[in-house]
Amino acid sequence: MELTRLNKMISHNTHYSRREADELIKQGLVKVDGKVAEDLSMKVTFKNRIEVKGNALFEKSQYSVIVYHKQKGELVSKKDDRGRKTIFDTLPKRFSHYLSVGRLDFASEGLLLLSDSPAVVSALMHGDLERVYYVKINGSVTQAMELAMKEGMFIEDARKGGHEQSSIRSMEFAPFLAYRIIKNTPTYSTVKVMINEGKNRELRRFFGYFDVEVVDLKRVSYGKIDLDMLKPGKHRFLEATEYAALRDYLEFEEGKKGDDQ
């Protein structure tokens, strides 16, 4: 059985975040094998008896995942120090402990997955499932753009399209898995793209390199999960077939890890 950091073990099997787990440890509210845990870097397994605030910690085997149609003008964050609206202002309170699978920026919309299992969130975030987007730009789709979509590219200066405070300066873009030009005019163009990466503002930086701005960006699918007719600001749980596909994917990814060891 693999050793895991205590804070990670707590966060993966409770509603506490890793930071909150660290605070519980600092406050002396976590015991391992009957002794108060004091070392934040301590590693454990479920062979150890772990107690959090007097309650025994058990390995979480059940989880739930919801699809949320994120609206423009919402932050994918628990709270904002500038008082801006977050997705959790719209979602029912019972989902306040859910974690998002990656982010969509403030001006983007579409499909966002959230789960009460940090392990599931982590696996999806670091996986290579396909994401499909509709992208509207304020210019035409050029041959240079198409070539970069087909072959990928490395950008030395990828600041255009990123946040002003972002520390990211360069970025490598893998070839798009697929793309289709829906509308192409000198003023506005729309492209449907499929990628399997989730880098910081990746599509905005990609098109920014070609001196055009992404004016609308909407994610419509993530793996085998589609947005379909879900209205903005609404949510739904995964359907049985979607849970089955997700379990298959997670088992496949776990199997790959075993093969690599």
C-alpha cells in the first residue's frame, strides 16, 4: 500500500481541502495510531488508524460528479477578494465543498465538471481527455493559424491573451486533435476546436499570438460528457452511462500507472 501525505489522505477522503487539513494538524485535531500528528509532511496509509476531530477516517469509495453550465462573468473560485461573482454563488449550497476540474476564465462559458472527490478531480485535470470548444475571434482564420493548429508550435512570448499578472511567458502548443472553420470573415470568425490539454488560457494565448482576440469561448464537451441543452447557470449529475465511461477511464489511467512502475 502506497504511502501518502497525511493532508492529502484527509483531503481525498473528506470535504476538507489540503490547506484546511494542514490547519487541523497544526491545531492538534488529527491523530495517527492514537497519537496527535505534529509533522505536516507525515506519510500514512489506511493501515494506520487516522482520526480527524475524533472521527475515524475511512477510505472514500463513492463519489459524485456534476456538470455545470458556467456563465460568462463568473469566476471558478470559492470566493473573490474583489467581490466578483463565483460559480458557487449560483450553485446550490450543497455543492459548496465540490472541486472544479480545471477552470474556465471569467469571460468564458460552457461545460465545467465538479466533484466531491479530489482524487477524481486530480485524475481528470491531469489526464488527456478531449475538450471541444467553439471559439469566436475578431478577425479571419489565416493559413498560418491553420498550420499551427495542424502542426503545433512553440511561442517565446505567450503573454497576449493571458492575464496581466500571469508569470507565464512562453508556451508550447501541441497540434489540435481536430478543428473546423464554421465562419471565416475579416471581421469575425468562428472555429470549432478539439484539444486534450488544459494549459492556462491556452486558446486565448494561441490566437493572441496571431494578433486576434478571442471574443467568445465556449466549452461544449469534456471526454464523453456533453453540455447538450443544459442552460447557463444550471447543473446536472452525470448519467449512468457517463459514470460508466468515467469509471472505465479512471481504471485505465490507474492501470497505466501500474505499468509504469
